[in-house]
Amino acid sequence: MKRIQLLSKVSRVVIKLGTRVLTTRENRLDTSKIEELVEEFVWLRKKGIQLTIVTSGAITAGMKSLGLKIRPKNLAKLQAAACVGQSQLMRIYERLFKERGFIVGQILLTKDILAKKERYLNVRNTLSSLLSLNVIPIINENDSVAVDEIKFGDNDTLSALVTNLVEANLLIILSDVDGLYADYYRTDKSGRCYQRGKLLSCVENISEDIEKFAKRTNSPQSMGGMITKIQAAKTVLKKGKMALIANGERPKIIREIFAGKKVGTIFLPK
Ligand code: GLU
């Protein structure tokens, strides 16, 4: 089946935004980039597609405000950065969506929602009532309280869980890479890619080779890198949903995806 046909069936989508997509090279929240993305999301909503956002960027934004040049090793400091950055992030989303007539609601999750069925169902009910009220849920890990035992650790993993939780048909992971590359992928010291092999447009089976490619595409700077993205794809594919990894820095990326253009790598369930 062609991409356009597969995508025309999507009625509910989860979009994960990586830190790199949301921040400048100086680690500030990039309001104009976020505004461009919000325009895309509003376009999607106006097409009648329900949307849940999983956002990163809080810790990096908080570090910038607190004058921390490197990611603190000290947990309490890291959590302080998350507190500061998370509220900045939400202020921006809230204003940009409100200007376009949409309401957003924040949910901060920790991994312990998986430990008890009751908690899991509570979160599921909250999300479903937000969606039925036309609110756009904006989710992040609750980094300011999460310690190792209750941590997802990266938002790729979290976004896969959310996709299954809200029963979306599609998970879109937007990062600063165009998708999954076969062959080589080289990055400079800052972790930005400068040379790459062939971009895979469609993956129908996450084989060992695919996982090997993911290891090569991994950027040393990002939280999860390609490996956690592939794991996230696996998690949603198991439930019969699709996943797509694409470059969030590309203008009008969401419209391109839904026009069926061959952007990013799409992962299809068996
Ligand atoms: N939750 C982290 C943050 O908001 C990001 C984790 C990730 O990028 O995977 O900064």
C-alpha cells in the first residue's frame, strides 16, 4: 500500500519532539521554530486528526536559564533545571496554541504508571477526556521528581507508551535526523551529522541489520539516539500501529508526511 493510503487512515497521532528540534545551538528554546511546528499541528487538527504531543527540551532550556553549561551530574540540580525549563516550555506552547484557538493541557508522567493497573487506567482516562474535549495534551517525563526507579529515561520510550495508551494509529518522532540510514553516519563533535549513507524510506521488519544501522546512526549527544527510536517503533508496531521518524527541522514536515511524500522512515506493522 502507498504511504498516502496508509496515512489517509490515521485519525489519531502522537508526535514526539526532540530537544534539538526545539532549541537553538545556544540551548535556548527556539520560539520561532516552535511556532512553525505549532502551525503544522494546527493544520493537522483542522483536518480532524487528534493530536497528542510528547515534548522534550525542558532540561536544556532550564540549564540555559540557570547558566549551567554542561548537563549537571547532580540529580537535584538536574531536577531544578527541569522545573525551570518545563514551565518555560509550557508557556510557549500555551501562548502559540491559544493564539490559534486551541487549548493545551500538561501531563507529566513517571514510569510507575506502568506498575499499577489503576494508575495506568487513570492516566488513560485523563488523556481520553482531554482528547474528547478537544484539548491538545502535552506530555513530558516528570523529570523534576523522577529518580532511577521511576524513570523512562528518554522521551522516545515515553512516546511509544503514550501512543499505545491513547490508541493512536501513528507515532511520529521528530528529531534532527532525516530518518534511519543504512550504512554509515558521521557526526561532528557537537553531534550534528555531516555525512551519511542511504536513507531508508520504509521498514517492514525491524531485523538485526536495522538495529545495527540504528547503532551507527546514533548521535552521541542525544538522550536516546536512534536506538531508542527503533525500540519505540518496535513497541508500537507490536500493537499494530505505525511509526515514522523524520526531521523536525524541515519546514512543513507534517504537511509533507500527510501528503504521502517520501520523507523520513516509516515503520509498518506486519
Ligand atoms: N524529558 C527530557 C527533557 O524534557 C528529555 C528527554 C529526552 O529528550 O528524551 O528535557
